[in-house]
Amino acid sequence: MPIDIGEVAPDFTLPSANNETISLSQFRGEKYVILSFHVFNFTAGCTTQAATLRQYYPQLQDLGAQVLGVSCDHAASSRAWVTALGGLPYPELSDWEPKGQMSRAYDLWNPERGASQRAILIIDKEGIIRYRRVYTAPHLPDMEEIVRVLQQLAASNPTGAGQRA
């Protein structure tokens, strides 16, 4: 059964390309979280997705959001990819071990590819999923739509208290 808007986001703890350990719960009560799932490092679509998020990152931060990139690639691969991109202002997480555990928890695992699907989820400050969109090639996330959703969340709930949809 798919995990969807209005449900509590499954917590996770994953290594980042920067050798940090990041958990969803560390942002609870503090920030909106944008989970940006991409399929494979070093591919054109995923590189464009990351570069676009980097471009919008200051605006997303101003709206109280923390971006977390996620792929099923090994952390060493993510580290090399982030370096090749010239750095990213947000953590890039590795859903490598056990392979795809987070992607499965979010119902985004693609067994044919052995990786997650491309997707964006927005989780409110109380840990509730407020936005979920899965993209199929050649489509990429619409950052203007992501900004609008964050603006609506902030306007409807300025204190950050989660309300179920």
C-alpha cells in the first residue's frame, strides 16, 4: 500500500556523501524537509535535478526547508558525483545498505532498475507528508511548483504545527 499525503513520513537514518549521518527526525519541529529521490548518480536527468535544486536552494531555505537528496548509490559514488558537480549545498544521502530500504519504506523502489524512482516529497515540520510526486523520464521536478507548495504550507501553518490533510 503506497505511503501518501497526510501520512506520517517513515523516519530514516542514512549516511551522506559528506560522511555525516542524517535522520529525518533531526529536522522535526524545525524545518520542512524536501526529499529529492533520483535514480542514479552521474546520469543526465539526475544531474539536472541536483543542479536545479542547487539553484533554488537559497529560496527553499528562506521558506524554512531542508533539501535531502537520496539515491540508492553507494556513499562513495555520491561523494564523487557531488564533487564532480562542484558541490551541493544540501546533503546527498545513500540508500545503499540495506539496498533501497528507505526507497521501499516510501514506496518508491523500482525492482527492475534496482533503484528508487525519481520523486519529490515534502514533509512538514511535524513529520507529515504534504506533497508527493513521482516523475517518469524525461520529466523532472517542477521547482516552481515545489516553491508554491512550500509557500502554501508556510501561509496556512506559520507555526509549523502539522495538520492532517
